[in-house]
Amino acid sequence: MTQINRQKLQALCAREQQKFIAEHSQSAEMYARARKSLLGGVPMNWMRKWAGAFPIFVARAKGAHFTDVDGREYVDLCLGDTGAMTGHSPDVVADAIAKRVREGITLMLPTEDSIWVADELKWRFGLTYWQFALTATDANRFAIRIAREITQRSKIMVYNYCYHGTVDESFASLRDGVVGPRRGNIGPPVNPAETTRVVEFNDLNAVEDALKHHDVAVVLAEPAMTNVGIILPDAGYWKAARELTRKYGTLLLADETHTICVGPGGCTRDWKLDPDFVVFGKPIGSGIPGSTYGCTEEVAERISTRIELEDCDVGGIGGTLAGNALSLAAMRATLENVLTARAFEAMIPLATQFADGVSGEIKKHALPWNVQQLGARAEYTFREKPPRNGGESAAASDFELERFLHLYALNRGVLLTPFHNMALMCPATTEADVDLHTRIFAEAAGELTV
């Protein structure tokens, strides 16, 4: 296998940074202005993590492309880290949003759209009852609170190196088998060891060890891990894990926010999972803030017996803008017209094309890397075999190499997700878009291995 020459990698990184700075003068100017009033020069701290010397500022976006303030056009394979999985500003959604804006944005009262969306979600995922929030983080938080209330248990279980938004309990990881705050965890309210049990993905013995204490209210999980590389479950894993949760009286929450890339009903429908809760956020409103969480009839009955009408607004579940009319209009237009079965039939083969192209170049250059695909999503990691859990994947991370490949692609017109090597297809993505990335990846691999 080819070993990367680190001195050469550093030289290539320096060259690419010079190229980036030279070609993004307007973004540089805006960044300088932004640093005078925006903390870190960005409206949200994660925007600092792009591989360039500063973030590029966007002028406009449509479909699978966007244009920056310097007039440079890009193929967007990041798509707002799934928030724009629908493509940027689908016309049918933009029209529905414009109509709703003229007719009232938020009311604290329901609209007919809420019924349509809930009925659609019930059909897609198979869970009976639905509620709405503004982010998947909130939806996860609310479902966790419900699980704790109806089980009267204090802990949750998550997987090592998981990500479920900014849920406090999920920022826990394993170090030498001991649960503690995950690296970079900012101001945790308590040591997450007090709230959370952490296990490695695909380890059923670890799941049983975590649940046998009878203090875990809910297992919070992506059906396939997607935020530390794509990690697929072993055959039969979820069937066995579901049996363990039932054995120990623990609920199961499937966070489909990223795994919706598998199809209209996510992994829950495609893999015939049977969770007690489902959370779906990010692309559900084509980028308009909104999310949802659904539950089974049994869970709904258990919670309804414990909440008094007088107290339903002070229990830590809700939000003044949750379920607002604009979000629900965007969700209806998205589910009805954009994230359809027909769209996935086009998107998933493009992800296969992406994975095949990258895999071919990895083999050609004898690099010890691999590619995984999950529906309309594909990702490569810096280890020879696909990881089976978060610990394995995290151990193979290479920040310097990742930033070089991202910046190399960015300088040639392709945007990848800044946190890892993920590419996502949207209904507007084309074969030509994917081919462009394959050519760029081939050039980068060639330069690294000459």
C-alpha cells in the first residue's frame, strides 16, 4: 500500500492555500469585515472549519450548484450537510413558501398542512403520532424527555462518536472503556457519564451490558452511523438490538436526519426497523428550519396519561415557533414534490457512481482507503477496510490529509462536507457533477502518490 509523504503533503497544502487566497479576494474582504462584528468572523462557529484560509461567501445557489461572491461556480456535494439534500431552493417549495409568507408565518395555531404532513410521515415511517420542532436537536431532546418520563429512568445509551445535533447527553465518548466528555465538549452541564452509557456500534454484548442495569430510558441511534464516516450495521444487528431493548424495557429512537438518504422512509422503512420514536430534521423543509418526531401508539398512550393540560407548556417540550405555518408549508411541498421515491431512484445511482469512481482511483494508486455508500450518500475513510464502529473510524482520521483533499476539490469547483469526506446527491445532481469530482480526486491522488 502507498504511504503518504508528509513533507510533500505539507507542500501541496501550502500551494493550494496560496491558490485559494489568490482566487477569492472578495470573500477575503468580506471575512475581514465580518471579523469586526461576528465572533470568529462567521455567523455560526462551524463555518470556520472549511479548509480554506477563510470561508467562501455565497452569492446565490440553485439546485446542485452555487456561486460565490467572486463569481466562481461550484458543484455542491455538501448540500448544507444534508439540510439542502433537496437541492437549493426547489421551485415548487419556493412557491409554497412565498404563498405561505403572504398568508401568515407563525400563529401558535395549526394549519391544514400539519395534518397532511403528519399523515404522510405516518405512511412513510409507520409510526402513528407526530409532533414538530425547529431542529433535529430539539426533536431528539423532546423524545428523550418523553422517554425518561414514561420509563422513569435517568440514562440514555448512544454509540461512540455518534452525532445527534447539540443534545448534551450525546457528547460522550469512550476512553479506555470509560465514559467521559467527548473531546471539544463545550461547557457540559454535568459529566455525561452521569446521563449516558456509551457503546461501540455493532457490539451486541456491549448493548446488553449497558441495558442490564435497567436505568436506560432510550437508545438514541442512527440506523447507520454517518458522522464519523459511514458505518453500516452488521447483518441482523438491529433485529437483535431491538430484542435487547425490549428485554430490558428500554425504548429505541431512530434518528433518521442523515439516514433519510436511503429512501422516502429512511432506514426505518427500507430495513423494516421497529423503533419507538423516529426523528427527521434538516432536509424535511428544503432548508426552512423544521423537524419532526414520531412515536408509536403505545408511547403516545403512556405519555398522555402523565401530562396534565395545565402543565403542557412548561414541561421542557415545545417552543413558540415550533410547528409554525411556514415550516409546515415547506415540509408539505418537500415531501409531496421533492423527496419522493422517484427522486431517490435517480439520486442513489449517482452515489454509486461517486463511490465507484473514488474506489477505482484508490485501487489505481494503491491507497489504504475505502469507500462506503448509504443510499444517496457516499464517503471515503483513510483505512483499508470499512470501519465497524466509531472508535475504529475515529482512529483512522487524518485532519491534515482531509483538509488537503477538501481544499484541492474546492479550488477546482467541488464542495465536500467540511467535517468528513462525505458527498451527498440531490435531485438536481447530474452525472457530469459526479464525474467532475472523480477527475479532481484522481488528480489529487496522483499528486499525493507520484
